[in-house]
Amino acid sequence: MQNVKKRLQDGFKQPRQDLVLCSVCKGRAVVKGVFYELVCTDCNGSGWVIEGSRLVLPLEELVTQLSFKLQQAQKQIEALKRPAKAVGPQRQYQVSNRLGAGATNYTGD
């Protein structure tokens, strides 16, 4: 028998589409009418269109694509919140090595 390795097919993955702000409403989802604001018809009231083609996504797909965009933004926020790890000589001053008098930090200065 042949040993076949199972793998996830591309058909099971949801394709990621690059979204850009609607050029008509500038991402606000509404345009100014004479007396009140109207829903933007170019982006179907979402404020987002597909990059390059400027096509409108159906609502079911738009929710998924916006969720992908939100997850990506949250990852970037978390990465920026983490403190940067010191490298090189400054690392001695930030991490206690307990080699000094009374188990304090010894830097060799």
C-alpha cells in the first residue's frame, strides 16, 4: 500500500481578499444627501470594496473578510504592546543576574 500524506486542500480555505476604503464615501458607508445622509450605493453601505476591481462584496462574504482584517489588526496591536527585548550590552542593565552584593545585579562597571 502507498503511504499517502493527508493535507488540507486549498478548496477548504477561505480566500483572503484585499479590501480598501470606498472612494465615494471614504469608508463612512453614507453619502451626504440634500437633507439627510444616504446609504452609499457604490459599497452597499459597508465602506469597503475589493482592491483593484472596486467590486462590492456580498454581505455574507464581507463579514468574513472584515473579520480577517480585524484579526490581523489585533495581532499588530498585540505585537506593539509587547515590550521590546533588549539585546547587546544594555541587556545587562535590565535583567537581574543576582551576582552582585546581596544578590543584586552585577554589571561589571
